[in-house]
Amino acid sequence: MKNLKTIAIALFVAAAGISVNAQTKKIDVKASTIKWVGKKVTGEHSGTVNFKDGAVVLKGNKLVGGSFTVDMTSLTSTDLTGEYQGKLNGHLKADDFFGTDKYPTSKLVIKKIGSKSADVYTATADLTIKGITKPVTFDITVKGNTATTAFKVDRTKYDIKYGSGSFFEGLGDKTINDEFELAVSLKF
């Protein structure tokens, strides 16, 4: 009986040690970046949007989770200046696109992680934009205190249909691609 108690205590301590090994590291929101590219028939626009907060969950050096909130009100184009930049920024923040007055943040929560190679993982996450949550899958590379990823998001899944050839006919060269591209760099 005494040996059974000792084994039970040892197992409890070992299990507690495993959970202590997982650690949450907040991202540096000033050093972490999100760059976006939206394409249309006649060209493209690019810009940035800032993190509000976020954290990665690591077990040793391995990524096991994460959660990130994006400040959609910080959305800005970087390929334009002056009046044209102001017009595009205003349109992107309007209800036609991201509706930032009603939806000032977007969120990504990693739900599942699979190891792809030494520092590369395949993540499946819930992405919430405009109050709509859909799954996204992407590869993410983690090295030291940095993580990077690039993936595409189908904006129409989040009720952003403006200029979409999938929903409107006769747009011609005014057609905007349904997918936009994100390049994310995290520092933690």
C-alpha cells in the first residue's frame, strides 16, 4: 500500500511537471507585424494592421498553441499616400469591407498543431473577422523568440463581398480577388 501511494504521488508530481513545462509567452505587439496584400484585376494594394495583444504557448521549444487579437482600426495601406491613402483606408474600414466601427478587433485562436519538420508546424485555427468565425490552416515556422507565417484568407467567408466576381456580374476590371494575403512575423 505504501508503494502504491509513492507511485501515485510520483505520477502526480510528474504530471504536474509536464503542465508546468508549457509556458505562455506574450508577443511584443510593437515588434510583431502583419502585412497584407489585396489584389484586383488591375493591380494590388498592400498595407499593415497591428496586433492589440497575443501570446504563443510553447512546451519546451515546441509550439503547442496561441491566441492573437488584431486592432482592425489600425488597418492602413502602405502603397498609397495622401488623399488616395485616406480614401482607401476609409473604404477598407467601412461596412463594405471590415466594418471597424462595429468590429474593431479580429481574433485568431490556434486549435490544433501538427509538426511538419524541425521548426515548422501546421496550425489549424479559428479566425474571427466581423464576428464570423471560420477555420484556417497554415504553416508556421518557430525559431528562438520569432515565429513567421504567410497564408491567404477568403474574405467572402466573412461577409466581405464588395467587388467579388463570385457574387457580382459585370465588374470587369473592377473585380477584386476573394482572397487576401497575410504575412505575419511574431516576436515574443
